[in-house]
Amino acid sequence: MGRTRTVGLRGSASEHAAEARRELVGLYRCQGMSERRITERLAADGIVNAATGEPYSLTTVAKDVSVMVRRWRQASGEAMENHVAEQLAQLNEVKRQGFESGNLQAVLGALKLEARLLGLEAPEKVAVSHAGMPAITEMLVVCREYGPDGEAGEPVEEPAAPAW
């Protein structure tokens, strides 16, 4: 096993060591390792608890993973906010230049993109045609005619087509 590195000293050194361990745990997690495998890997790398000299427990590694996942979520949220802010700034510039040059198509396009970016568009209405109804109606008739147990029952009349 070789050299043993201890992690978990008192005071700020302990905090730095815990942070270094979490970074390593995060790296191993990104490589697809399970918490159990990370625990084994830390021990194999000689990274142990300085207070006990023992390998870190599965509980400690699980807590480290939770801390790192929380940080990643926060960072991704901030990255998304920054990206949206940058996109809005660019769209504002397009609108400004469009108004200055009299290019209302550019302004309209920027407004549409801005609404999409901010989720302000109304849901699209979808037209439903009657084209698929004969096959569905036929299937309903067959299902009702034979019933759930596959036995022929009383024939069922074909339902009327919807009025849409």
C-alpha cells in the first residue's frame, strides 16, 4: 500500500483536508464510482482519517457525495442564470440596433426569442383531425364485442364520430 496520507487534522488544516477529500470524492463520483467503490479507492490510495488512522467510512463518503452534488446543483443553476442573463443582454442589443436602423424584423425576432427564453409563450394549440378515428373506433368495437376475457359478448354499436 505504501505511504499513508492522513486527512482530518484539527482547525483550518482539518477543514482543508476535508475539502481536499471531498474534491477527490467528487472526482471519483464523476468517474462513475459508487459510494462503496469510492470508500475502497480512498483506502487503497492511503487516504485515511487522521484522528483514527482508519479508512473513511461509507457514511463519511456518502455525506461528501451529498455535499458535492449540492455544490454542483448550485453551480449549474448559477451557470444557467448567467447564460440566460448573457442571452438577454445580447437580445437587448439586437433590439436596440434594430430600432436604431429601423429593422423591425430584427426587433420582432429578438422579442420572439426573448419570450421563448423566458418561457412567456402561450402553449401551442394542436388541431386534432378525425383522420385516425375510424381505426380507433374499429378497435373499440372489437374490444367491446369480445370483452376482457376474449369471449364474444353482445355486439356493441359503433360510437358516433366526435363533433370536432
